[in-house]
Amino acid sequence: MKAYDEPLSNDSTNPTFHEIAACVMEKRRALLKGAVGSALLALFAPWTNAATARGTAAALPGAPQRVSNTSTLLAPFGPSIPTHSEDRVTVMPGFKIRAILPWGDPLTHPNAHFKPDGSNTAAEQAQQIGDNHDGMHLFPFPGKSDEGLLALNHEYTNLEYLYPADFLPQATLSEEKANKAIAAHGVSIIHLRRGPNGWDKVPESRYHRRITGATPCALTGPAAGHPLLQTQDDPSGRLVLGTLNNCAHGVTPWGTYLTCEENFNGYFGNGNPNDPMHKRYGIANGFGYRWHEAIPRFDVARTPNEPNRFGWVVEIDPFDPESTPKKRTALGRFKHENAAVTLAKDGRVVVYMGDDERFEYLYKFVSRKPFDPTNPEANRDLLDDGDLFVAEFTSNDTGNGRLLGRWHLLSRANPKIASDPRFPTDAEVLIFTRAAADVAGATKMDRPEWIAIHPTSGEVFVTLTNNSKRQADAVDAANPRAPNFWGQIVRWQEAGNDAAATEFAWDFFVIAGNPEVYPETDPRAGSINVTRENMFNSPDGLAFDRMGRLWIQTDGNYSNRGEFAGQGNNQMLVADPNTGEIRRFLVGPSGCEITGITFSPDGRTMFINIQHPGEAEGHPRAPGFPAEMLDTVLNQQPTLFSDWPHSQFPEITGGRPRSATLVIEREDGAPIFGAA
Ligand code: FEO
Ligand code: CA
Ligand code: CA
């Protein structure tokens, strides 16, 4: 997603750690001076060794003293590949790539073909694959390695590429044009098969489905039906039209897909500047979609509760094309990035979730009832009942080289919330989760993106993508740099290795930085597992394969200049969580982000997404380009910034850049990711 420069919405006085413990100030000063030897620096440079100036403190217990270049997990992979700023995907030698499922290809009607001049109608777009592919998961048919249903999120749409050249920012937005954008959002359920030419969608299938920003979705769980969720069109407060800004995802043990509504505020106009919850959720005048001009439910002045019906985790059964998606209110309302699902020791379902905005929080949900693998019906509504928690990352040493974290309960059972008149019931806690978390004492993070859970150790990793607005007086242990241009990955182990625990021990896996620009002694060079060969900025997508390798995808600055010199286009890296070694595996085309990751059951294929190739904002080919001119120019010359995937895969129609899915396999056809 574009890094819209929204005004900061979290002005709570929720303390940062330096306010809690004076010693942290000392540590920060030491850190900012590049001093060595403090306990915090040990965390800041987790993969450290005495031979480098990035830190002389001992490595963390359980971690090696130096970054190994003999990782057995990474043995099937070569060294890091070079980065670049070209309009093509490059991948490590020994692997082959192919693009499929581009935005605008026909899905639910075989004749809804993509028109490269942007003239597809709203009705056609609703039958086509949506735009800006993001999180996804391949649900195999039972017992099959070469056939399944791909649930694929469509996060948003690039207005400069969605419409024909007659669309100018100044023009009146018609209902038809708004509906086309709405139809480009949501989720695609795609019946995929590996045929003689490799993986692709089958031409026609009863499973092909588009869920868009207009598809009826149920509100379920404790807040469903609450007056704050009722509108004139839906007095029940239980039926919403559509799901929006579907960022990343989750998968349940009972075989359903979770799609996460992230920057939903961007679709609403006429927010009330005097409404504290509009301010807390950034409900103002949107991101320029202007749907509120044509469709009353996006005009907050006319439909004040409609924004409360977005910002949820939505559960979808991909195998039932007639099923109604369910917005699970028990998981709270915020800008949901992804939903990483695991089980507690007693079988309760645990869902880790990040709120991706500067200074927002990390959450987890713990179901009241356990998962029952013998009774599928009993699991269908497990996500409607449970406890929601928010994370605090303290600077207290746990004694094992990691620092203490706590989960704070978000309900009226927490006295801090019960005493706040804004939360007369738990429904208000779920609808205004951010405000409840402010009260509970959560830690303001550097934009939480994806969360991934190690398949055997249960360790949890989160990408904190960047935070250009963090000030020097607001750094804390987990967010130690101001400003933070490059991001970091934090990891934690729950107490007793039980996902339902209320305490955890945390440290860093990597602190990204730029060792090309900054000397080794400078925290801006990053932790020691960042080198000139693998450096990157803005980690975002994150997933483990079955072998326990960590895959890191970036959504950052691709200018290749200044703080980001030498880092090139957005990329994907593969890492060994045990040794700390990170290698650059793939580099994307111009202006894209890399996101989404799923595997075939036989471990032979990895699928990732190339999102928004040709995004113009901040593009290196547009230095000094007047922003107000971009849409106009791009509509006249849509391939100015990218013609990917056509530029690399000519069999795919070009004429304007198109988000697409990338199929990655070994050239020799051998399994690479470990069979299920
Ligand atoms: Fe949709 Fe935070 O990425
Ligand atoms: Ca993301
Ligand atoms: Ca991002």
C-alpha cells in the first residue's frame, strides 16, 4: 500500500518506555552515539560479534556469536543477488518465474477480457481479477498437490491506471466510476490447477468467485447489532456491503480464509473533525477515491456509522461459493494488516494481529473454546467469542537476554477500561479498539505489518516497517531509532511457549539499515546481519516455509537514493532464523511492492504477488514531477513508469502496469520448500 502521509492519529499519552524507566534514556543516548556495551545494544545488534564495531555485547542466549554463512537451511540457495531499478523481476540462479492472474483477467465470466485502455466497466471489473494483489493462500483440494483454490486479496486500486484517459482528477466522479473502483477491491477465489504449462486458473469453475467492496458480509460476534453499527440501509447492524482494503490474511485450522481490512478510512469523506473517534481512526476526507461524492454510504455526514462497519477481520469459506463472509467483531476494529493463527497448549485459537499505522499496536485474540479437529461444525464460530489483548514491550530484562513483554486484556474485566466512560460495554471496546488499547498501556510501534509464527518453535516474528515520524524523545526499546527509515523485525517467545500466555520475552531478529551510506559504527547501518549485499528497507510481508526458513518481503522506498542508496526496487529475502543469515532472493519491477506468499502442498511451487508495479508516487523516474499532474500524464501515457508484467512476459496484455501473481519454481523441478 502506498505510504499515504496521513496525519498522526494516535496522540494518546500512552507512555513510551523512556518515560517509564529513566535508564532507557541513558541507553538511548548510548545507542544514538553509536556507543557499545549496553544491554540494549545487545538487543539492537542481535547478531553481533566482537570483531565488529556494530556491537561488542554478547550475543543473545540461544543465538550464535556471529552470522553464519554456512546455514544448512539456506544450503539450497546461492548468495544474495544484486539489486536493480529495472522494470523486471530477477531471481536467484536455479529458479524460474512466470506471471499469472494479472489484474483485469476474466474470472467469473470467461469473456470479461481486460481492456488496456482502461475502458472496462464496473460490471466487467466485478467479473475480473481485482487490483493490487496482497495476502493470499492456496487451499489444496484434499489429497491433491496440483489443484486448489487460491484466496487472493485485492487491497486497493491505483486510480491513475484504473480509468481511461478521460478520467481527470478534476472531473465529476460518476457512480459507475466509483463502482468500478469498488469492484476492483476485495478478494478473488480462484480455482488453480497445474497443467502441462504450469499453474494457472482453470477456464471456468463453480469455485471462481469475486467478493468486492459491494458483496454482502455479515457482522458477527459481540459487537454485531450494536447501535454504532446500524445504518439507515441496515437497521439490524448485522449486514454490510463489502470488504475493503484487504491487505494481508490468515488461515484457520478449520480451513477458512481470513482477510484483513486495513486502511478503510481512506474511502470515506466528510469525517467530523470534532469526533474524537473519527480522529483516532483517521476518518476525514479519504485518499482521493471520492466515492462519497457518488455513493451516500461513503459520505460520513450522511451515513455516520458506515466507517464503523469496516476495519475488521473477515472470515471466508473458499469452498462454499454461496457463503456469506463474516466480519468477526471479537477480533477488534483497527487497520488490520494480517492475522497469524495458531493454537494454545489447551487448543484455544490464538490470532496475532498488527495495526499498521505509525505508533499503533500489536494485538492477539484468544478464543474461549478450543479447536475441535473431530467436529468441524463446532469450529465455525470460534472467532466470535474470546479475549482480545494488546502488547506492551518493556525494557525489563527477563534474565535470559531477552526483554519482558506483557499482554493487556482489552475488556471491561480490565479495571482501566471499566473505569473509562467511553466503554459502557465490551462492544465499544471492540468498535473503538485503538482507544481501549491507549488506556491499557500498549506500546506505540513503528507500523506493525505482517506477523509470522515459526512452524516448530512457536516463536512469533513481526515486521515493523518504518516510522519517519518518530522523534528522538519518543524512542523505546522495541522502536529504538528516530526517525526510522528502514524498519526492524521483532520476535518473541510466549511464556511457557504457550500462545495464550500473558507474558513473553522479546528481542530483535534484524534491524534494517544502510551500511552503504552509514559507517559500521552507526545504528543506521543496521544490525550485523545487514550487509551491503543484502540490505533492504521496510520489511512488510513475512512468512515461514515448512522448513522453517523466514521469507521477508519489502514495501519501501525504491528511489535508490539518499537513505536508500544502493537498495533498488522492492525485494524478497530468505533468512535462517537460527543463524540470522539473510540473502536477497528476488528483486521486483519498477515501482512495485512484493507481498503475499503461499506454497503448493508438494513444496515445488511458491507463489508471491507483485503489487502496484509502476506506482508513480516517489518514483525514481519522476523526480520533481508535479504530483497534481501525475494522474493526467499517466492516463495519457500509462506505461511511463512500468509496463510490467508485459515488459517481461509478453504473452500478458500490456498497455498499463498490472499487479500479478508470480509462480516460482526450481529450474530442475525439485521440491524447494518441503512437502506438507
Ligand atoms: Fe497493506 Fe500495511 O500493508
Ligand atoms: Ca503490507
Ligand atoms: Ca507496507
